[in-house]
Amino acid sequence: MTSKRIVSGLGLLLGAGLAAGQALALEGDAERGEAAAGTCVACHQADGSGMNVPGGQSWPRLAGLDAGYIAKQLHDFQAGRRQNASMMPFANMLDDQQIADVAAYYSQLPATQGDGGDVDEAVLARGEQIAMRGDWDEYIVSCKSCHGPGNQGVGGTFPGIAGQHAGYIESQLRAWQAGERSNDPQNLMGAIAQRMSDEDITAVAAWLASQPAADE
Ligand code: HEC
Ligand code: HEC
């Protein structure tokens, strides 16, 4: 945890800003969270693994994600800062305490491995390049410069994306590209997604999905 926190000065700056904003965050209780998550399993599954739906709307893995990140997303759906027709009604059913509780619950479930679909080696190699080294000709920063050395997440600000489902990673990058996801305060992801081609989005999503997911 401590070593992950020093990954980037940018991360520290953002983290500090968010921590101040979350000063009133409630303490979550995983046991209460399990009860409140009864309606979530239809899509996110009992083990929090979600499901890859290639070309469709994938359900993200929640197991092992950072509790602060999960809570932020649920508040963003409630406030309409993040929009999704399937997810918003379920976020709206939760009060602030239940958000803290389900976040605590999912964050302590062991991280599960995502599904990347069937892609060939050349595509995976391009995906690895973008994720680990970036592409300076296209002004694309490596994903790991914010998401951490193994892209496994840094605190509550930068979610783990290694081992997440490829269909979900893809859909989020396309949503940022189209300006449909704009809940990232500094729009860091919007700026990156806008520089990515369709092929690069597919490649980086497939490669990340093939990488080990970790508990944050
Ligand atoms: C009908 C299916 C469905 C149900 C039920 C559902 N979700 Fe979701 N959830 C989704 C979809 C689809 C997304 C991705 C939304 C998007 O593309 O922005 C999502 C995204 C999320 C995210 C964001 C994850 C991330 O990595 O950013 C969180 C957190 C979440 N759901 C929590 C919950 C909780 C807690 C419940 C139960 C109270 C729940 N969901 C019920 C479909 C569902
Ligand atoms: C400059 C920092 C930065 C870089 C570089 C970066 N990201 Fe992100 N990323 C973020 C932040 C911040 C968030 C969380 C946004 C939010 O709070 O909703 C995020 C969220 C995401 C998510 C959503 C995960 C989820 O669970 O919903 C995906 C997918 C993602 N990034 C993919 C990528 C990929 C692929 C790359 C490399 C091409 C990349 N990111 C590079 C800062 C960055």
C-alpha cells in the first residue's frame, strides 16, 4: 500500500484533494454491506466477479476494488455525474451508510480474474505497449503511470484495471471518448481516451484483462 502510494506525485496531489473532500466519509461495515448487496448479485454476481459481455454492456468486477473508489462511483451515479441506465436505479436505492457498507463488503472480497475474450498475440503486444510504456507519438501516457506498476490500482483515486473485464474497460474508454462518462474531476481519462484509436482501445482492454487482478 505505502509503496503504491508513492507511484506518482500526481496521484498524491489528487489523493490529497479527494481525501479532504471525503472527510465526512462514513465507516463501512462489510457484514451489513453483504445484506445491502442482495440486489447487486444479479449483475455483479455473488462473488463480485461481474461478467464480460463482448461488444455489449459488461458488468464490472467489484471484488477487491478499493472501498473509497467504489463509494465514489456510487455517489457519482446517485448525483448523475456518472450515468448508466442499468446501474443508476440500484445506486439510488442506497443511503450514504449503505454505500459505505457495500463498498466495504466488495472491497474485502478476493479479487477475481477478468475475461479478455479471444485476441491474437499482435493485438496483445500493442495493448501491453500502451499500458506499460505508452505511445509518445500519439501522446498517450502509459496506463501504469497512474494505475500503478501492475495497473492494480493506487488508493481510492486510481482504480485497479488489471484483470477487469475487457468489455467493461472498452465501454468505459468509449464513454470517455464520447464525453458520456465525465465524473473524473480532472478529466484525466477523457483526455487520454480521446487520443486513442478504436484498435488501441480494443488492444489495451484485452491485454489488461489478461493481467492478474489484485486486492487493493
Ligand atoms: C442490472 C444490472 C446491475 C445491477 C443489479 C447492479 N449493477 Fe452495478 N453496474 C452495472 C453496470 C452495467 C455497470 C457499468 C456502468 C457503466 O458502464 O458506467 C455497473 C457499475 C457499477 C459500479 C462501478 C464500478 C467501477 O469499476 O467503476 C459500482 C461500484 C456498482 N456497479 C455497484 C453496484 C451495487 C452496489 C449494486 C447493488 C446495490 C449494483 N451495482 C447493482 C450493472 C448493475
Ligand atoms: C493521468 C492519470 C491516468 C492515466 C495515465 C490513466 N488513467 Fe485511467 N483513470 C484515472 C482516474 C483518475 C480514474 C478514475 C476516474 C473516476 O474517478 O471515475 C481512471 C479510471 C479508469 C477506468 C475505469 C475503471 C473502472 O473500474 O471503472 C479505466 C477502464 C481506465 N482508467 C483505463 C485506463 C487506461 C486503459 C489507461 C492507459 C491507456 C489509463 N486508464 C491511464 C487516471 C488515469
